[in-house]
Amino acid sequence: MASEFSEYDYVEAGTIEYSKLPPLDAETNRIMKAEFKTGFSLTIFYFIFIFSIPVMNWHFPDFAWSKLWGGMSVSWFITSVVAMAMAFIIAYVHTTLYEKRLKKYALTSQEGRKLG
């Protein structure tokens, strides 16, 4: 079916031997390492936040199950509303850091190419 299209050379799907791929250039390698570091740091931060909720429920049950409004407890408020806000904040931080990094590497590109 895909071989019917003539806009591009059809290559049959298969496996790729990653050891035969050429190494990344230094610029791409730096960007990928910085992206991994940022993503990993934000992931650890979010996991600590999420795993602190059961700890709060276990060690401070009076506070965790106290009612805020409409029967919602502090624990459920943190789990639902605050966790969603944290996800948006983490996405914003990651995007902002990525854009700064992209501008930095676009200005210092040794090959004169633009990344964005």
C-alpha cells in the first residue's frame, strides 16, 4: 500500500542496527544530555511530591483527612488540584529551559545552521 506513493522512495519497515548508526555530532549530544538532565530532575521532583502524599496520610492523618470545603479533604485536594497545577508548572519550566537552551545553541552553532 505505501509503495504506491511516488513522492518518496519507499523503504520497507524493519529493524535498525543501532551500533551501525553514525555517532551524534557534539552539539546534538550536548542538547540531548541537557534535555535528559532537565527531564530527569523534574521527574524526581514530581515523584517526591506524589510520594509525599501517602507519607502525609500515614504520619499526619488528622491533617490529611481534615475537610476543606464540600467534603473534600486536604489529601484529595493535594492529589487532584495541586498535582494538576504541578504538572502544568513542570511543563512550563521544561519548555522555558528548552527554549533558552535552543537559543543558546542556535547562537553558538559551529556549522552556522539554525536549530529552530
